[in-house]
Amino acid sequence: QLQLVESGGGLVQPGGSLTLSCAASGVRLRYQYIGWFRQAPGKEREGINCIDSDNFTRFAGDSEEGRFTLSRDEAKNSVYLQMNDLKPEDTGVYYCAMGICTESVSLHDYEIWGQGTQVTVSS
């Protein structure tokens, strides 16, 4: 069965770091486009960044670029989102998804979704 499972969320202080994992089963992520999305409390889900089959990363906005890094580990068949200098506004449920990576990182381009992992940035 094709599945994506996120993990690594938790509570972190502002300015801290956290790394999220997206483990896949039933598919080789090496050949797939993977996107990371966030749904903040009371807001709609929105794209953060995505990576294509050539490991090129696109960011939906400027707030995360320079702080967040998307990487792929082929041996573990996983994708990671390393988050640094976290801010309270980064709080939300983070999802990984498989689909098409475009510059807009639109959720409409993704069909396979993980269950999400909660990230809370607070003092």
C-alpha cells in the first residue's frame, strides 16, 4: 500500500530547531515529487516547499526560505524538513504529500498525503 507517514513534531521554543521526517512505503521516493505543507490553527492548509526528482527545491514563499531545508535520504526512502530559527507563526500541523512540484506548491497538485505531525513553537 502506498503510504506517507510524518513524524518528528513536538514543542519547541522560538529560535529552536526541529526536523520532520516523511517515510514512504510502496513507492521509491527517489523518483517522486514531494511537498511539505502546513495548516496553522484556524487557517487553510498551504504549501511550504517541494522537491522534484532532480532534488531541486522550490519554496512557496519567502518566510521559510533560508530557515527550512528539504532533503531526501534514498537509503531510508524518506524525505526530511529541517526547520531552524522557528517562530510562533510556524505552529501548525505539517504534512508531506506526493504529487507535482511547481513553483506555487499548490495542494491541488498533490494526491497522496500523510497523516500530519503537530509542531508547536512557544516559550
